[in-house]
Amino acid sequence: MESKMTENNTTEMTAAQMLLNARTTGRRKRELATIAKQLCIREEFLEALENGDYHKIPELVYVLGFARNYAMELGLDPEEIVAKIKREMGMGPDAESDSDDAAEEDVNPVAAPKASGARWGKRAMIWAKKYRLWIAGGAVLVIAAVAAGVIWMTMRPTVLPETGAADNAPVAAVVATDATPTYNLAVRERFGTENADSADIVLQANQEAWIKIEDPRGNNVFSRVLVPGDIYYVPAGGRHKATFGNAGGVDIWVNGRLAPRVGPDHVRRAGIVLNAASLLPASAPAVQP
């Protein structure tokens, strides 16, 4: 009988009265400020819900969202509270009420900054899960576009600008750089092939010889014993240095021309600057193979 009377009283109460009654009566009386901090909702908005002053809350979505979370915190049926508020505000039962967004949209940064971050993280996860197919599709399109761009740049033919008579010298230098050496020995094995298209200096072993190549910072980029016929394409730039364990056992080809050897057989030479101008100056004749 008592349960039926309580249910009737609850039915006759407004949503505001139910919220206020749930917070201020019974064994679990609670302060409004405490609940505001726990829910990360401004205290003035909770007070507006308890007084039925819904116009003090900026938008409808906030009213319904805050009310839903406040009801759950007080142990009330959130759907009943939301339904009552809709009726009191003259809205239909299908009115929009995105409670998750509303509860998290207006966070009190002073009261609970950590909780704010957690709620935004949760919203991001929910959003990502909801639109995962769109996100995945967008990622695939981006990857495909990048791959297509890389392929296009790789396969695009290089167009050289037209040059006049004043540009003859640079053009001749480019042609010389691409000249293929007439090696003294048949090529046995090639190393540094990633530099083959741009290298203006090529080393070939005519005897067994250990060579080490260092970049401008002193980092070791190649170190190996070459046997007769092996070649190595030196990276372009003219700033690498070499160490030969057998200086006379290495032929140095500069732009397809054989340069003088840097030392006699079985003599170690270090700090050799692999620069075309220093290995084969313009005034120096090429060595006859």
C-alpha cells in the first residue's frame, strides 16, 4: 500500500521536485556543490534543474543531457525525468536528447580538469568507433593518393631545359659524368649500385685491395676487400674520403677517364678525397689504360 502511495506521489511530482527531493531527503542527503564536482556540471545548472528554471540552461540538449546524468547520480529513472521535462516544456517524446554530448559539453574546468580530459577521451573513442568505416576508407584513399604520387614522381620523365651557346660547358660536364669507363678488367661484381646513376667516380680493383669509404661526417658507408674486377660506385658530391689498403691495386675512373693511382702497390693510403677535380684536374691528361 505504501509503495503504491509513493509511486502516485512520484507521478504527481514535477521533474524538478523529484530531483530536489532525491537529493535532500532520506539517508543519503548530499550537497549540490559535491554532486556538481562529481558530474563536472556547473552547480548553477543543477540548481536550475531542481527549480524547474530550464531557461537558465543555454540549449535544450544541455537541459536533457544534464537532467539524465543528474537523475542517474541520484538513483532516479533518467528516462522518467527526461520525459517529464519534455512534457513540462511542451515538447514531443521524440525530441532530440543526446545526453552523452550534453553531459560532457559544458565541463567546469576548475572543478574537475582531469575528469574533463577523461570524458573528452571517451567521446573521441565513441566517435571513432561510430565512424570507423569512414575513417578506414579515408585512410585508404590517403595511402592510395600518396602511393600514386610517389609512382608518378618516379616514372615521370626528366625534361631538360633548352640551353643556348653559353650553357655548352655545363651540358658537356653532364655528358662526361654519364660516360661509362672502359675498364681494364672484366667486371666481376658491382657494389654501391644505388649510386650508379649519379656516380662520377668509379673504383675498380686490379689486385686484391681493401677499401673503406667515409661520408663527410666520417661515417663508414662502405668497407670491403675487393678482388680483381670488382667495382664500387662512389656516391656523388665529391666530399667522400677513401682509405686504400693497397693503393696501387685500385683503378680510379673519373667521368669515364682513368685517373693516376694514388700510391704504389701494397702501400696504404688514407684520407683520399674522392673529388673529380682533385683526382683528375682539367689540366692533367688521363692515364692510358
